[in-house]
Amino acid sequence: MGDEYRPVLARVKRLLAAPQAALDAKTQHIHDLRNRQVPFFRCSDPRAVQTYYYLWALYFLYFTHTGQGHEQYPTRRRP
């Protein structure tokens, strides 16, 4: 994704040159988000636990990464 064709094309070519490395990096990023940003939750009802983590997954869908400043993690989009 991007607004300018050439930088996007360069990123796509770089990704296609080593797709497994890109997938591993994305997996590591998601694991980092999940392990550091989502509060741990357990209870006797497994359905409640599933719902809790499902709602966190929905929350992360609204994240955007600006790539500016000192942001380590993306922030929520503003409506």
C-alpha cells in the first residue's frame, strides 16, 4: 500500500525476493504485539477467553503505522 508507485513497486519486489523472510518478520511483529500489548486473561469459561482475544484482534485491525517519530507500535486510527 502506498500513494507513490515506485516506492510501492520496490517494496513488492523486495518482498517477492524473499517471501519467507517477510512472513517471518510479520509473524514476529504480531507475536510481539500480542505478547506485549494484550493483557493476559484466563478464566474457567473457554468461550469467554476466546471472546476476549477475538475482541483484541478486532481492535488491532484498526491500527495504522505512521513510521514517524518514536512510535514503536502503531496507533489507533481516528474516526
